[in-house]
Amino acid sequence: MSEPTEPTESGVTMPTAPKELKNKEQNIMMEIRIAWLDYMKQLNIYLVHFPNFEKHALSSEIRTSSYFMFDYFVEIENKHNKKTSLNNLDIAYEKTRGKLWIAYKLGYFDFKNGTKSIHNDKKYIILNRMITDLEA
């Protein structure tokens, strides 16, 4: 018995994945989207409290690179050849982690309403854990 095939735009038929595999992939992608949304909600809460002089610089870059990660999730979900998108997602992921680390080392997670408050590692640890869960 031959594998089921599906015609592409060029007319070439490609083997299709079994339905169970597609459903499993869709469930995984839905879990990733939910985890990403939770991460973005938490991230936006913390970025609001960055110092005023960083709200349109590092804060904006962290937010933008996080949105790029979502773009790559969508690309991966809808492409047959996922290697390039996976590489781009990995790069966006590392850029985001790096920018979060820079913000932490500069003490921007210690701000509350734009002014310096007590030293707080908790915010960085929470975001780092959430973004690490996205990688897995």
C-alpha cells in the first residue's frame, strides 16, 4: 500500500503525514502558542516598569524580538521544509534571551514605575524560565 499524497502548487505530489501525527503537531503548536502568550503577558508587565530612558530602546527591542519568535512559530507550523524557520527561531530565541540578560545585568528589572526600587532577581528568573520552556 502506498503512502497518501497531496499535490503542491507546482503539481508535484508530496507524501502527507498520517492524521494522528498532524493532530499531535497541532496540539504541540497550540501548547507553544499558549506558553508564548503567557510569556508575553508577563514580559509586558515587566517592561512597563523599565526606566523611562529605556522604554523605547532595549524594552522595545526585547518586545520586538519576542514577536519575531511568534512569527517563526507560525512559519514553522505552515511550511513543509522547516529548517530555515527553525534556524531563524533559534536566532530570535537567543537574541531575546541575551537582551533579557542585558536588562537584568543593567538592573532594569529592579525598577517600579520608572524609578529604582529594591534589587529583585525574581522577575528575570520568571521570564528566563518561561522562555526556556518555549525552547523545549
